Amino acid sequence: MRYAAHEILVAPARRTAGMGRLGAGVCLTVAIFLMLSVVWAGLLPLIFGVEGWARIMPGVATATTPAGVLVNLFTFALLLAALAFSLRAVHRRGLLSLIGPLPLAARQFGRALLAVAVLYGGLALVPLPEALVPERNLAAATWVMFLPLALVALFCQVFAEEVAFRGYLQSQLAARFTSPVIWLGLPALAFGLLHVDSATYGANGWLVMLWATGFGLAAADLTARFGTLGPATALHLVNNFSAILVAAPKGQFDGLALYVFPFSLHDEAAVLAVLPADILMLLCGWLAIRVALRG
């Protein structure tokens, strides 16, 4: 009964719950997303101008400039467009069916966002070891100037991932299989595997993958427990806001961060030192949302 509300998202998936349909939907979504990404890459020199793009392009690969971060985040809008098309073509469903009733999703999102924001804000006041104290990266005025657009771009990235993994994969698998081990576990594992990056994390790559899988499980549980993408989107948004816009590791996706930590993701010892805190914050965020929504 704890997942009774999940039926809100699962019911629209039952008409096309076959694994063949799911495989076709995933493949079509990936193909369209890659095609749109090529088009997007070709449009960027036109949007910024040839000279402007030549200046911006070096900061895009690692997102070390404000424009680089925005370009990367807005790319996720292409995933939403690709998924919207494949849903119609393969499953005869609309994108809104992956979210849940919008008024309910919005209310849950607001309450969950407040709970996690208060939690993260309180934890930010806890003193850090001297070696991990972040340093200023952007001037406050610059950060505030970019903040509205950055929030839109960040929401786009977070929402696209939640729609794809918790909205689409989870609901379609739950319509086909009764075991939560499958429809909770497989999308979470896929989410974790997409975060595998040994070139960046070195020996910590598998630990980061496990953290991302754990995040996927927390988001999947919230989605199934409350019947909309609102709670999981709130958890994801606050987590990424903290990691991308407030304090980021130096030299990797730090272009819009107000602060940067005095280490890079290549520093295996430093990353290993902060992972337990990240895991604890994830657990606390998940519990805070459950308490806020009483589930």
C-alpha cells in the first residue's frame, strides 16, 4: 500500500507495457536526442556569432564559464523534445502523463522544495575542515545577474532527467512487472551507470556510480510513494543547485558557481572525503521530503 499512489503514473502506461515497445521508445528517444544535439551544436555559432562562439567554446566542454554551463544545461531540453515525440509515436501517450496531475505535482514540489532547501541551508552552516572550505568564484553581482536564467536552465536539466528515468522508464516497467525490485532498481541502476566517468573520478568512479544509483533509488521511491514527479524533482533541483550554482569542484562545471571547492574531481582523496557527507545529505533530503509530505 505504500506505493498505491504510483498507480497515477502507471495506469497510462498499461496499454503499451510490452518490453518491445519500451525498447523501441528508448532507442527512438536516444536517436532523436542525438540528432537534435547535432543540430543544436550547429546552431550555436549562429546564436553567439562565429567570433563569440570561438570565445565561448573552450569553456563548454568542462562548463567552466557561465555560457558553458548554460549551453550544457539547456541541451537537456532536447531530451524532453525527443521523449515527447517517441511517447506519441510508440506509446500514444503525452508528456504530461509522465508527471502526474499538475496541481498535485506542483503542491508536492513546493512543499518538498521548502523542506529540502531548509535542510541544505542548515547544513551549509556546519563548519567544514579547513582543506575543504570553498573560496569565492564569482562576484555576487555577476552571480545574481545570471541566477534567473541559470535557474531556468537548471530546472530544465533536472526535470528532463526526472521525466526520462522516473516518469518514463519507471512507469513503463511498473506497468509490465509487479516487483518494485525491477521498476525501482533498473531505472536507478541506469541512472547510476550514466554517471560512470573513470577519466574524471579515477578510482572513485564506481563509488560515484553507487551514489548516483542511490540517488536514483531515493527519487524513484518518492515518485512511487507520492504519485507525481514533484517530490523527486524538488530533491534533484536542490541537490544540483547546491552542487552547480552554490559550490562546485574547481575546474569542472564551476562556471556559474558562487564558490568553488579547493580541489578538482580528479583529486581522488578529496572526492573520497566528501562522498560520505553527500550520501548523508541525500538520505536526510529523502527523509525530509517524506516527513514534509507525511509518507
